[in-house]
Amino acid sequence: MRSFASYALWLLGATALVSASEPAADKESDVVSLTKDTFDDFIKSHDLVLAEFFAPWCGHCKALAPKYEEAATELKAKNIPLVKVDCTEEEDLCRNYGVEGYPTIKVFRGLDSTKPYLGARQSDAIVSYMIKQSLPAVSTVDEANLEEFKTMDKIVIIGYLASDDKGNADTFTKFAESQRDNYLFAASNEAALAESEQVKQPSLVLYKDFDEKKAVYDGKWTEEAILSWVKTASTPLVGVVGPETYSGYITAGIPLAYIFAETQEEREKFTEEFKPIAEKHRGAINIATIDAKMFGAHAGNLNLDPQKFPSFAIQDPEKNAKYPYDQSKEINAKDVGKFIQNVLDGKVEPSIKSEPIPETQEGPVTVVVAHSYKELVIDNEKDVLLEFYAPWCGHCKALAPKYEELASLYADVPDLASKVTIAKIDATANDVPDSITGFPTIRLYPAGAKDAPVEYNGSRTVEDFVNFIKENGKHKVDAHAAGSKKAEEGVDVTSAPSESQTAEAGEKDAHHDEL
């Protein structure tokens, strides 16, 4: 199942994928290829290893290859090896490590300590991430190595603490351990060093290679408060949205404002013009430019015309809301600044993208659109099974005939149709209030408990769907039992597939996810 977030990232990286998939010039690789016969011994003989599990036909693996190679070359000097395993040749090895999609990248500290790689798929991000993994959660700095440590990463956080300040030291250490994948940490208990940095003990200083270069924390020493500050201080006033930054912006917990522009000159101009606005609203909204030539298709996801630039929109991932700025107006900091303020003040209604409401429902599956969502899914006393699908999704296409068959079991029997609706919505053409993590996503909205939908994770067979609706719906409708009764009365009701058919279908769905 391809996740919706991953699809958005794919849109942002599509151009890069095309160029990166071109074969690189032949050279000796610094990425070590491993097999089931060499994997264990290699991992055991190195303290820290980054492993990519890939398939030769995978487009994303091809896009990653040159970046992975570049990172391997740089990290080789630090004795941090990068390895790869061809899962089409080493199926058992990949299965043992839970590989379900390609590429899967994992960090190994021996065979018994494995965790997923959580960084971006860019060479500098891989290098930065693995250097963090190679160092202690909190390094020690002094006058001799302070300046060097400051420049070891784009973001470096140093605690200046007195030697007897155990409480704040413990808080800082716990925070560093929880965030070591994201930031580089160090500490010093030298009062003279703190004074040379123009701070008092205790102080927390975030060094960065952009904007004001340095930020000093003056809030409460709690992990939650520090994290909130670090997230804000480490984000550029006006940043850049791209494949390596998109996920961080979306998970930041605050709205993201996009400035779409086609040229580098335009983006640089907007960056400078919007810095005062970004400073004013720092911590309440992030503002970033985005290359409209490379990633203009993403404008359509924000309910903008993806052919008209420059343009501006705000996305609030927490509320699943979008606020496109009128594209007939000029993009300037003064007017857009007022728009930003109005959105933050709740004075702008979110834009809702919707297909037209069907004049008639054709077929047993009820078609839902954004403008009919409340009526057909929420504001009724029926158990509603709703499929969120994408037209390009192969699994959605494979499910369609079975879903139609399922819907017929209820739609063809008036008593059942009054209690159960089988419905679908194109989640790429309609804005929905629910968070969608993949296609197809199927949820049951029980009557009387619409605010607590039950996600379906079983085999995609008619029989299992029927059982799921019976077990989780308020009305406890058993379509098979009703169908059998109608059949005895001489009514032709569509029957479920045979056990062998459903088992075969379920097996196909379970093991052939799209990548």
C-alpha cells in the first residue's frame, strides 16, 4: 500500500527521480554488497552499519543509488560502512529483517540492535544522520574543540551547565537521547567557555548555518518545552520545501505556507520579502518557497491551479485544511501577510475540493464526494463502510469487482439497504476530514459512533468484509444469513466466492503491495 504522504513526497521528487535513474559512470563502489553468506559476519565485525535492502527494478532504489554511493564514500573515511542487499537474490535474508517495500534502509549496531533509518534520502542527510549515530548522545566540548563541533552539522545544540547542576544535566541528557536521530548534541561545564559564548550557566544554545546563526533558550528546562523551542529555532525563517524537507514541515505541528515560484530569482526575492512576516509569526506558522517548475503539481493538492504561478497557499496538516490565496491577485508580502494573519485568526474558511454531487447513484456502491460526505457518511443512522481510493492505485482497481459484489449483498435487499451503505470516495479529487495513510483505506462508520470509525485491516474478500460489518456495525447485519433466507424464498442473491477463491485473493492482496 502506498501511503498518501509517500505519494506527496513522490510528487515532490518526481523530477529528481528521472534524472537520478540515469546510470552513473563505472567506478569502484564504496557500497558493500552483501549476501546471506556474508551479511552476519560483516555486521558483527563493525560497530555501526547502514544497510539498504533493494530491488534492481525499483525506481526509488535507482534514484537513491548515486546519493547512497556519495554518502558511502564520505563515511568510509569515518569507518561507517554502507552496505546493500539485493532482495530479488536474497529473499530469505530480506524477509528475516521485515522488508516489505523498497528501498528499506536500516541501522545496525550488531545483529541484535536494528532500527529503521529515519533521515532523508539525500547524501548529506545520510552522512549527517550516521555521524549522529556514531557519536554519544551528548558529546563533551571544551575550548579546543568547540568551534569544530559547531560546524559538524547544520544544527548543533550545546548545553552550558555547571558541574553540580545535576537536575538540568539529566533533563538535557534525556532530551538528547530522545532526539539524537535529529540533532547533534554536546555539553560543557566550563564557566569560562559559557562566558566566551556570552551566555550564563545554565544555558542551551542552538547553532545553525542560516538566519541569525545562533539562538539561546530561556524557557523552562523540561523536555517538552525544549523540544518545542528546538523545532522552532531550527526551522529557517523562510525555508525551502523539497523531498528532503517536506516530511519535517508536515509533522511540525503548525501550518505550512507555500510560496510557489518558477525561478530562483523569484524565490530568493520572496524569501527576503517574507522574512519579517515569518519572524512575526515564528512558532505559529512555517513559511517556505517551493520550485514551481519541479514541483508545481503539488499546487493542485492545495486547491490551486497548478499552471498559474507565482501562487500562495497555506496547509494545516493538523486540521487537514487548505487555504489557497486568490490566484488573480499579486503575490506581495504586505497583502499575503494580512491573509496569513486572517487564517491564523480563524477568519478564513478552508477550501474544500469536491467533485460534483452525482445526480443519481448508479450501481450498488454509493459514490461519496466532499460536498455529500456529511450527509452520506456522518449524518445518518446507517453503518457505512467507506473506501478511500485513488484512480491510479492498482490495489483499488483489483478490489473494485469484489467491492461491487459486496455492495450488492446489501443494496439488493431493502431491509439491509436501510441499515448498511457500502460507499467509496476518490480521496485525490475530494478533500476529506479524515487522515488517510494509504490507498485503499477502508473504514466502517458505525451508526451512533461516527466519530470512532473502525479501520479494516483484513483480507479483501467479500466474506471477510461481511463479517467485519456484522461484528463492528451497530446494526449487526449479517448479509450472508439474510441472503440465504432470501434464496430459500426464491430471491436471487449474489453469493460469496468459494473459500479457495477468497483465500487466493487474500493471498494476492497480502503479499503484492505497490511500492
